[in-house]
Amino acid sequence: MCVTYPRQRGLKNSDVTVFEDKQKAIHSCIWENFVHRAIGTKFCVVAHPNNKWAVCKESFALDMEFIQEIISNDYTSLSYDEISHIRMDKNPLLAWEEIAGMFSIADVNILRFILHSKIPLEKLIRYELAARGHDKNINWVGFEKAKEIWLSEN
């Protein structure tokens, strides 16, 4: 399996990554689209022989006349069942393993406090990203510009 992650090799131009599970292919595709957004490369999920699913570049799928699955750009409608499916995966995608790990190691009272107090996690994340001085494509822009990018209320 090949998943793009800052510490890992990503999909290359001709690569097709095959998954047994359609949902896992979709999660991989969303991640690949996120990672490659700055260069405009888009990925898609297509049916693969033997009831499997493949993630490939959209341009490859169009050239080969594959029928593409409709993929959401985000997880706003992620259900508890889907979260359970992701968390029960014996070989999770690295991004999901990292996300789950952040919550798994947090003290239970901290997690309860976050929910109870309605702490805005998105704002905390945006503040942390601004403090790192990079833009949305991980280019160094300096702290002031990063504040403009990440801390705007849009």
C-alpha cells in the first residue's frame, strides 16, 4: 500500500493503489487530493477487478475510460459507524492512525473538558498552524502572513 504522508513516499504519476475496501480507498483518495492540491493533481476511486477498489490520478482514469466514484472533499458527514470502521482497521492509513493517536493518548478528563466546555478545536488548530509560519501549502511565509492566512474568520 502506498499512502502520501509527509514522512512517506506518495503516489507517483503512474501508480494505482488497490484496496480491498471501498471506504478505505475513498479515505486514501481524500488524503491524496489534500496532499496534491497545491499542484492541482486530482485523484479518484475506480472499481478494480476481483471486487477491489483502486485510487489513481483522475487523468489516468479518464484516459482509460474508467467510471469514477463520487468522492466528497471533506468529512463533515462522517458517521460514528464510519469512525468505528476506520478505528477497527488492522492496517489503517497513516493519516488516520496519527489522528486517532492524538485522541487516544489524551487524558479522558481533557477530552471530556473539551466537549463540555465547547472548546473550538478548529481555532486551536488554526492558531497552531499560524504559529508555525507556513501557508496552506506548507510554504514559509513568516509569522505575520501566516496569522493573516490562518486566523481570518472566513
